[in-house]
Amino acid sequence: MTRAQLSGLLALAITLATTASATPLIELEHNQAKQLVSTGKILSLDVTLAKTQSFCFGKLIDAHLYQEEGKWRYDLQIKTQRGQIIALSLDASTGQPNPYLSLPSECRALEK
């Protein structure tokens, strides 16, 4: 595991530990997520990933949908073009990153 991968996983662990101690997280199943998408409460994972390419391009490794304090978020693990694994926390209703967390330095838009 590279230093960048370890840093990304550590950042995810710290984020999850911090949020878990403050309020309970509810992880949703696929059918529940489909219902939220169909009612317009959240973006589909496909739409979210398309939006993500504008600020952090890579291949999806893992995704989870959580509800915390009435807000929905996707926690993603992405393998970047350079092979690093990074963690992103995105607002599921907008597809945008959490404004209180900085993007990993390995994040970059699709390089053409």
C-alpha cells in the first residue's frame, strides 16, 4: 500500500470516526436508494460520478449511501488515473464534495 493510499484511508477513517461519535449514521440499501432517486431527494450514483469527474477523475472502487442529521451523502473510494485510492464524501443531493473537507491532493479533473 502506498503512502497516498494509506493517507486516503486514514482520512476516511478519521472522517467516519468523527461523524460516528457525533451522530448516528444510517447506511441505506440499494432499494432504498432507488426510491430516493425516483422521488428526486438524491442524485443517482451514475449522475454523481459524472459530476465528480469535473473535480476528481477515476474509477469507482466502493460506494455507500448514508443519512446523517437528515442529510444524504455518498462516501466513495476512487482509484485515480495515477493508481492512488482516495476517499470522497459527497452531498448526495448535489454531487458536490463536503465544503468543510478539503479534496485529497491526488484529486484532479479528467486529464485530456
